[in-house]
Amino acid sequence: MQKSPLEFNWRIAPIVNPDGLLATKPRRVNARGIDLNRNFPTPNWQKEAPSYWARVTRSDPRRYPGKAPISEPESRWVYETIEKYKPDVIISVHAPFGVLDFDGPTTPPDRFGRLIYNRVGVYPGSLGNYSGLHKDIPVVTIELPNATQMPPDAEVQRIWQDMQTWIRQNVATPLKTARNP
């Protein structure tokens, strides 16, 4: 039996970084210059996040993780929402790489529509690292090809259908059965 989207409980945050999205020139950091996707409380954050930022990104201001995990109201809100609702899966929409990324305890999706799975990597303080690897909540990051233009309606429909199929096959049934014997 297939579940319709109405049979899932969805929590939607349309914009987690309004400061970055609505800036004159859109950017990945918030108004305080923090990359919210490097600001989650992963193990050893105090040591690893600043070190990674300095060593690997060469202190790129677009990747600055902040002075402490969940120091920002936006990342704190996401963290508190995850703690409160304990989701079975997190779907995060980004741009502009045009791929699917995945972190978590189950099989990653091969594709959603034209977006093909391509592991981007794991970073100290990222949502995928925090939720997918340390909380065992699968995190699928849909990286749209363009930050300012949605894909055509037919492509959005394919992404939506593929996503629901993947959730039913890899998340909803096994996890619901395990959690509710």
C-alpha cells in the first residue's frame, strides 16, 4: 500500500537563513557572518570546526562556523525543532550544485528527478554530520542547480515523487516498524 503525502507529518521551514537569502547579493552566511550549516553541535565541535575552517577553507569567511555551536538563532531553532519533533528523515534544500547529498544510517537515494546522488562530504558542524551521523536521522540534501530559479514544474513533480518513494522504501516503513513494535 502506498502512502500519500498526507499520511506523513511534514514540518516545513521555508527559509532558514533569511538574512543570507534576502541580502542584496544572496550569500550562505547569516547577518552575523556565520555559516549556519557549520554551526551544529557535532562531537568535538570546539576543536574540529575552527580547525577545519582555518586549515581546509583557509579561513574563508563564507564558511565561518562561529565561536560556538548553535550560537545563532537560526541554527538553534533547527536544533530545537529536531530535538522536539524527532523526525524520521530531514530533507534540506540548498543550491546551486545540482546534486543530491546524503548523510545517515540508511541507503542513500540514487536520484530525485534529474538530481543524482553525489556525496559532497562531511564537515564539522554541518546538519548532515550532526543529524545524519550522530543522531542517526537520515539527511537528504537536495542541491538545486540554481538558487534564484526553480526547476520546471515537471522536474519538481519528479523530484517530489522520487523523494516520497525513497522515504517509503528506506525510512518510513523500517523505522516506524522498529520504533513502534
